[in-house]
Amino acid sequence: MVDDAYTFGAIAAANALSDVYAMGGSPLLALNLVAFPSKELPLRILGEILEGGSAKAQEAGIDILGGHSIDDHEPKYGLAVIGTVDPNRVMRNRGGRPGDQLVLTKPLGTGVITTAIKHAVAPEPAQAAAVASMLRLNREAAAAMLAVETHAATDITGFGLLGHLHYLALASGLAATVNSEAVPLLPGAAMLAQAGEVPSGTRSNERFLLSRVELAPGVDLASRTLLCDAQTSGGLLLAVSEAELPRLLAELRSRNETGSVIGSLEEGIAGKISVR
């Protein structure tokens, strides 16, 4: 995702922790999962990756208790995270209700920006914003989610915003509407998407969603791509009633988190999304 080994490890750890936060859980401990070309790259690089992962785990308040490693030609790193959750407060990507408002807690664009980083064409402000977003834990956003009556939640990762929303709406038996102009984007993301700096995962998402999404004629090509952009360590997508929305936004602000109201759930064909 990035060239710096320490940052790579920290982003991978934040991404792994996100699944626990998205379900309303608290991480308890983690194990390292490592693939590394020990005969092709110096072990110093592996050490920096592990240091980055350890630092992010410490920020989350947990320890990494060992792990597993194999020799592989391509470096890979992640965590197996174990957490606890109140069985009466488990958040799932189902349970949304008609009229629920959709709130997104991080801007989109990490997929296109990291692709541009690989091609050495990403502007520095875009790189910095994407790295800062991927490094930010979803811990405080999850705490805000649990402070109100949230009906459904998911984190935004490889399937992109529309992919994850499709599954949330489908499982809830509802349709969804998205206001493309309300969706927050990372600096430079639209320009890079328009220039074709698009990862293959994002293109796969676009193909998958062709029959599941209706796009209004006014939605530009860059926005269409970014709504499907495969994210790493993305934010949370939350479904809350209109009555609870002000409380959720206030809870997010009190924790220095952002919350953008990007659309709603409604009666209709389950899983169908209209983008205007």
C-alpha cells in the first residue's frame, strides 16, 4: 500500500482491527500473520513492518502474542484479532429499517491513491491524507456507534462503499439511495480516478454492481469509480433513524471523528441502490 515498511505494518494492523470495531467489539489480543521473501529482502524490512503493527496494536490497547510466518516471494502482513463483545450489542450488517440515514465516517479514495503511489504519480497532499486515513483506528467511531441506537453497521474495505452498502441493504430487505455529492473524498482522489489510476479490485466492484446500482445521468465518471473504490482501513457505514441521527453526529464530533450523511435506506428491491 505504501513504500515505508513501518507505515505498511501499522496500516495492516489498523485494517485488521477494524472488523472487531465494526461489530461493536473490543479487541483483546492479536497474532501476527507474515509472509516474507527472506532471501530477497533484508530482514530489517520485516522488523520495521512488525514494529509498525506492534505500535498500532498498542494504540488499540492490546498485545500481539506471537504469530505465524512463511517464506514467500511477495511480502504480506496482517493480524488475526480476537475480541470480546456484549452479546446484546453485537452490530451486524443487517437490521436496517426504512428511513434510516446512512452515515460514513471516513472519506473514500485510498484505492486510487495507493495505486497512484505505486505508479509514482500521487501528489504529496493526496498521499499524506490517504496514509493518515488508513492509519486512523475505527475505535472512536465505533464508540459513537454504540452510544446511540444504531440499527446496522459495516466497515468499508475491499468491496467499496456501494458493495458493502449493497450487502447491508440486501440483508436488511431494503433498497438504498446515495447522494454522490454528499460522499466525502480524499484530496486528489477524483483527479486520480479521472486519470485512470484505478486498482483492479475497484474495476471488479464496478462490474459486480452494474446490475445492482442505478446511476443518475448527472453522476460523473470519477464519482462512479470512487463509490466502488476498494478501500484499505476504510471508515464505518452506519444506519440510524432520523431521530437518532443528531445524537450520532454529536457523539462523533465529541470524539474528533467525522460523520457524513450520504443517503438512506427505503422500501424497494432488496439490495438495489440508486445513486443521484
